Amino acid sequence: MDLLKIAADLFLNKLGTSADGVDSNQLTSALGSLLGGADGQIDLSDLISKVSNGGLASLAQSWLGDGANDGFSVDQVMSVLGQSQVSEFSSSLGLDEGAASNALSDMIPELIDQNSSAGGLLEAVGGVSGLAGMASKFFK
């Protein structure tokens, strides 16, 4: 299953009743723009780098590891993704910014967690220790 479809399904699930009327094609396009690379596809490595660069490396590590995922607050979502980008994302879907940012804060950790081991993402950064090493560079 394609990562954008997985992200869209998770987002709609987290959005709950507010998801009524959200067009799934428009949602995948909007998620690709918000979380994607140049090709419009979601780039989990880039997303993890953004979180780590935002001073939240231990948070990203919790999503990649086998234990419980640490929470990703709405303020952290806004900081990592950018207030204007989240606002543009929510308005493009006709959603309240608060509802959209809450759904993103729930969806992103789960998306990374579900796709880290099986998708080879954790191995791509050298395992948990590789992620910790990558993150330590941001704190120097």
C-alpha cells in the first residue's frame, strides 16, 4: 500500500466525524505537499530529520523504536511543519486548523511507527543507535 494512502487513512481516522466531506484525492495531494519531498510523495526520512532538527530527536526515536510512542503536541506540529503550511493544508481541505493539527499530531507518530521497521526506515539510518548518532549532531 502506498504511503500517501496509509497517511490519508490514518489522518481521516484521527479526524473522526470532522472527516465528513473531505475528498480523499484532495487529502492525499495536500498531505503530499505538507509532508512530501519534491516528488509530492511522503518522505519519512525527511520528516524524521525535520523533527530531529526541531530539537525533538528523542521524540522521533520513540516512534522508530519498539516501545511506546511519545506524544507529538500541536505546538510541536506547528513548529516542525510551520504554522503557515498547516494553515494552508487545513484550509485547502476546508477543515478547522485546530482539528487538522490535532489529527496531524496523532497521525504522524503512528505513520512513522507503522512504517519504520517494516519499511526499512530504521535500518536506513543505521538503527536506533544510528538515529541517536544523527540526532546528536544537531545538539552540538
